[in-house]
Amino acid sequence: MKEIYTKYIASVLNVRDWQVENCALMFEEGNTIPFISRYRKEKTGGLDDASVAEIKHWVDVFSEMEKRKSTVIQNIEAQGKLSDELRSTIENCVSVTELEDIYLPYRPKRRTRATAAREAGLEPLANSLMNTKVPDPEREAGKYVGDKITDVEAALSGARDIIAERLSESAQIRETLRGMFRNRRFVSRQTRQAKDNPEASRFRTYFDFSMPVRNIPSHNMLGMLRAENEGFVNISLDVLPEKCTNKIYYDWCQEHGYPPSRQADQIRASIDDSYKRLLEPSILNEIIKEAKQKADEDSVKVFEDNLRQLLLSAPLGQKRIMAVDPGFRNGCKIACLDAQGQLLHHEIIFPHPPQNQKVKAMMSVGEMIEKYGIEAIAIGKGPASRETEEFFKKVHLPDGCRAWVVSEDGASIYSASEVARREFPDEDVTVRGAVSIGRRLMDPLSELVKIDPKSIGVGQYQHDVNQSLLQESLEDVVVSCVNSVGGELNTASRELLSYVSGIGPALADKIVAYRNEKGAFLCRKELLKVERLGEKAFEQCAGFLRVRGSANPLDRSAVHPERYALVERMAQDLGATVEQLMAD
């Protein structure tokens, strides 16, 4: 990776250049984030998985930027306008915005008013008005009146169109305006459509709303944009056009000198037109997009934290569970599970209105608790959950057995998924949903990895943020959680295995197929017998998988096989066995 990118990433993330360089090299070699952060600490300087993931994000960003730079250089070169200085400027960019500003004057564009003026031969007149002092612009414009140009005003108008377009493509002017716009306030106002629409009341907050661009909270930005998308508000900035155009004119005069008054009128008119027609709409869209991107990033961080807390919730462990998916009219769906999460029995009770069969429901629940040795009760947190929790408080429960309210977000997604159909082909979606609720109490991580992270319900405005960023970030969290906990090789589900470092869905299928055909793995090394699981994949995944019944105690630990010899030497030096060393 180029040194300019390395230095930029290091400064943004407040790490050392060599840490970024080493991470980038390890990514190129096919190493994963969990593997690098846990087993290559000497190369990263002890960076955690979140920091390594951020470096990976920036490496990917600059990889895409390099492709874009190549396209830009090729296009400018094809026009015969690529100088050594311009090439160097492009190659040393680290900002996408700066790169696009540089490319803007050379980018193929639709036919514009400036295009027509150039075709009419008015570019020399525009050059004169911009670069030299012209005391009498009308007299100068008279030289261009002819077949294509009917009069002096038409010539001046065309020249102003060319100047306006040039100003709108100036990287310096655009960056100046961005700075001015960022210091203003977003303003949203109610539209006519909102006045007669009852749906609009949800967005009443944004009917007369303003907030500084730099300080607007992510939920306000996303809410305001949703209101605009539905046609209930218009978003603008409280910028002062005169202040902006005066700044553009002042900077132009600083560069070119103050022009004669009549020429100044032409320049002023060009600036006003450029600002109103080209610059202001373009920069406003950029600032909104920039604020949206920041709101996305802030929101996704909240979603990540919520998901991490949910995935790493303390598991109840292997208990016999009664799982309850509560409901009113359609009753409460009950699933009784054994300590391994296998379905033993299911039925429906109706303790709530309109049926109100409380006594019958209480008797049924008591019989199931006794028959299946229930040790805990999991109640889904949804409609009727509070009433169901109150109902179970009146049921006589065995000593040590208590009811827990469990999030059921995404349970309906799981119940209709291919994973659920594979696990319970003969049961309907209501039973599958209840089973998922019970398993979440036993082991939240193992159960929730079966569901698309976006379906778990991790925050407000989840569907308004950049979906690819959200998907990438939430999957990174799942990978981080799975690998921080590790998995039991002989019992882990296909879904959990697919999140283990270096494995993925295809190899997870192969591991499960091998396990089904050959029986339990006896040691970590046996993974190398799995079809298509080579040395590299073994290196990445081995440390995160445990083999509880292995003869080698290190297979039950987080020690990587590449360090087994070192641990054995340590034990030998201390006159102990490896097992004694691990126990002390």
C-alpha cells in the first residue's frame, strides 16, 4: 500500500505507520481480522479486533480509490490534457471529494449552455473577461457578432455561461463554499402535501426545525431525511447567497486583480448565475450527503454496541426450557426443549382474552413442567408478554425454576428461514419461533447467528442508514463475538461455524458433512482431513475451535497449534505436564 495511504490511516486512527503497514500486508496474505488481532499481536503492536477492522475498512477504501484514480488518469490522458503536475496531484490525493473536484472539469458531461457558447466560438471572449482587464466588454463582445451570434448581449450571455461553468468546477471555490455551508444550519419546513396527510403527523418535529450542520444528532438527520423522502418536508440550509457570492468575487479579485467597473458587472453576473444555478444545489447535496454519511456511521456504531451486548448476553446454559411465544387471540405457543435445545413437545394455551382459559392453561403448564423436568421458562418480549409473565407468576414452579423475558426480535425471520426448515421440517413457523426464543435463553450467541444481523432489531432508523455499511459492520460484530467466545468443533451449528475465522458457509457445510459421516473430531489436526480445508484455512480457524474430548489438552484451549511446541517446552522446563501447566 502507498505510503500516503499508510500515513493517512495512521493519523486518522491514531496508530503507528508500521502497525498499518503490517496489517495491510497480512490482509494481502489472506489473514482474517480475528486471527490477526489474537495471534499476530507482535505484528500489530497489540491492536484489538475493532482497530484491525478499522484499518481493514480504510485499506478497502483506498483500494477502491486507486481503481478510481486509474480511471480518472486514463480519461484525462485520452483528452490530451494530462500534465505531469496534474498526474502527481491525482496520485497524491487521499480524499474522494478532492479527487472528484480535480476530475470535474475533465469529466464527460451532458450538453450545457456553456457547451453551446463554446461551439459558437465565445471561449476567447470568456478568457478575456476572466484573465485581462476589459474596460468596455460590449465593444469586445461586438467582435464576435456574426452568423452564430446575433447581437452583443447574446455574445456576453454566452461568455458568462462559460465563466459560470468554470467557476462551478473550481476545486478552490467548491471547498470554500463547503466550509461556509458546514457552518450554517439545516432547516426543514412543512410541505403542502403534509398539511392534508394524516401520515405526516409522525414527522411533526421536522415541520419547523433547524439545527447546526456540525452538531445535528444522527437520529434527527435520519428522521428529517425520511420525512423529506416521504414528501412531508423540504430541507435547505440557511446560507446567505450574497455572502457566498461576495466571497467568490473577492477571492477572484485577489487572484486576477480588481477589474474595471463594467467588466466587474459581467463577472458579478457570472458568479451570481454560477452560484444560483450550479454551485448552491451541488454543494447543498454534498453537505446533506456528508451529514447523512456521518449519521450513518454514528447510528451503525450504536447498532454495533446493541448487537454486541445482545450476542454476548450471559447464557443460562444447558437447562430444560419451556419457551413461550405469547399472544392474545391466537394463544401462547409453548415449546418444551431438552438441555441440548431439541424440541420435546409443543402446544398452545389460551390464558388471555378473548378465550380466558386460565385454569385450563395453568393445568396444562403444570403437567408439562412436571413431565419434561422444566428448569427455566423463556417468555418472548412481544405482544402479551407482560400479561404472560403475570400468568406464570401464578403458576407453581419447581424450586430454582424462574421465568425470563427474552427478546424475540428476528424470531419470525428465523422461523421462515431455510435454517429453520432444515432443523424442523415438519413443524410450522409458530413452533420454530417458540423454539428460537427458548434457545436464546440457553445460548444467545449460538441461536442469534442463525439470523441476518439486520433482522435482530438493533436500533432506530435501521432501514434508513447505508445498508451495505450496516451489513458489513453488523457482520463484523458477529464475527468478533463468535471468535472471542470460540466454538465447540463437535457441536457448533453450521451457522456458527460459518462465522469462525477462515471458514465461511462453504467450509462450514464440509465440516458438518465430515462430522456426520465420520463422527466426532478427535483433535484439531483432524480438520485438515475435511475436503477443501487447507493449511491456510486451518491456520486461520484452529485457534478458535475447541475439541472437548481431545487427548491433547491444548485442543481445549485458545492456544494456537503453531505454539503447541512452545507450551510443551515451558511445561518441560517446569517439570510439569501440559495439563498441570494449564490448570495452574
